[in-house]
Amino acid sequence: MTTSIRHIAKLAGTSVSSVSRVLNNSGYASPELRERVESAIRTLNYTPSKGAQMLRGAPSRMIGLMLPSIDVPFFGILAHAIEQELFQRGYQTLICSTAENIDHEARYISMLLSQRVDGVIVASAFGSTEHFEALREAHIPIVAIDRELPGIAGDAVMADHEEGGRMMARHLIELGHRKIGIVGAPAHSQPVQLRLRGIKEEMAERGIAPPAIFMAEEHSFAATYPLAKQLVASQPQMTGIIGTTDISAIATIHAVQDHGFSVPRDYSVIGFDDLPEAAYVFPRLTTIAQPIRGVGEQAVRQLESLIDEDQADGERRMDTLIKMPVTLIERDSTGTVRT
């Protein structure tokens, strides 16, 4: 029987990727782990085949990370969490900011293929997946993050956006709000659409009239602020406003105050994300916290598991969709309805 690094990993009681780090002297391996692996190598009399490495391609220890943008705070935090977790595991990260442009996505995919990345973590801004076929055909492990990538990535890690939407609506309704509006962006985003679905379903189940919805394509303060002003001006009976993101909610607080009203005396405002800015705005923003760093770290663990299976030629496990729980953070921007 030919000895493989899978056999070494089993004897040493560790993962295939850990054995690879020791063999290639790439990334951190503790002295205790290195001793276990080297002992297993000696026991099994293992000698790496240079020819086999050339044919199959030795691991590059590089991972591609594709995100719609990194100047949006959410994706900046997510990128940092993923890069740090990969670094701790001995990988280098190629960060690709696609500017929500499908042509940019396609060009980055070509670049990642040429760099022989070991895997890809991707948050695609689009429903189209044809340009990802090249990665799948090259048998490069893929994990979708923050949104699913059907037909391409069976593994996905995201916050429970739909439940988060329900929680936003539920919080305002339990405070007595019956006329509720929504300001948000980007309209095409899968997570935002899931939050909207949760909001609408929760309101319908509680007998609340459908919300007035003002959505922008660009996710920024500049794009959502005028929409919030329009919402306030056009809905005089409204008392509660949901921002589909913290940025949208913060823009709404400014719009309300610029109209001469007060938060939460006249309007209660709630957001989604729990960015650092949520605690700095005045009044401090009530929001739904999603575990941004936890989502990134879990995606890395999922990807490394896929890489281990690929390098060991092991049997493919079942696809995994992980929805991580979200939490209501009550601050100062929401309150009971004033009569």
C-alpha cells in the first residue's frame, strides 16, 4: 500500500493540512505537532514523490477571497477576520474587491486560477453563477459567505438574515408601533432580500399593514439619506423605521433630525449589523448584531475541511449551509409610541 499524507495525518492524530504545513515548512506548526508528524513519517517510511507533486500541483497555501467591496464597513471587518484566521492556519490571502461588477468577478476568477489557489471564499453580488464554473471545473474548493451560491458552492456560511428581519419588526411592534417604514440598500443583495422577507412575514402574521419601502441600489449613507427624507415626508402617520443595515439606519437618524424631529421621541429607528458606528451615533443605535467575525472564521474552517478532503482524495461529505444566530442589541434609538 502506498503511503499518503492522509495516512500520516491519521497516525499523527491531526489534519491533512497540518501535515502539509510540516512537509512544506509553510505556516505555523507547534513543536509538539511537528514531532508527532515527523514521528509518523518515520514510522510509515514516507518519501514525498516530486513527480506526483508536479503532476497534481503542490499546495500553493494561497486562498482567494472575493467580496463585493471592502470600503463598506461590514466587508472590511469580514475581510480582516478571514485574513487573520487564514494566516493563523498558514495560508496567504488574495483579497479581490469586485466593486459589485460582474466583469471584475470574472477577471478575478481568471487571476485566482493562474495563481493556483487552494480554495476560494466568495460573497458574490449577483445571482448569475456562470463565471464561477471555471473554479468548479478546476476542482477548487469553494465556500460561499454571507449569501448562498447555488450550483457552485454547496457549503455556505451566513447570518440568519430572515430571522433578523423578523426580530427587527417584532421589536418595533412590541413597542407599540403599527405604522412602519423601511429604508435600505443594496436592493439586489440576497441578505437584504432575506431581511425584507422576514420583516414582511412577521408584520403580516401580527396583522400589521405592509411597510412603506424605500430602497437604493448603492449601499452608502449618501444613497440612503435622501430616501429616508422622502419616507419621513411622505408617511406622516409612521412611527417606526427599519434600516436594512446600520448605514441605512444611521442615515435615517440624520434625516429624521434634519426634518426637525427626534429619535426616538417621534420616530424609533432600528438597524442591522452592529457595526462599531452603531454605538457612536447619537442616539446610540438599536440594531440586530450579526457575528461578522464568527461568520468569517467559520467559513475558513469549512474551507480547510474541503481542502483536506480534496488533498486526501477522500469521500465528499454532504453540503453544509450554516446560518449563525443573530442578537437584538437594544440601545437608545427605539422606544414606545408616544400618544
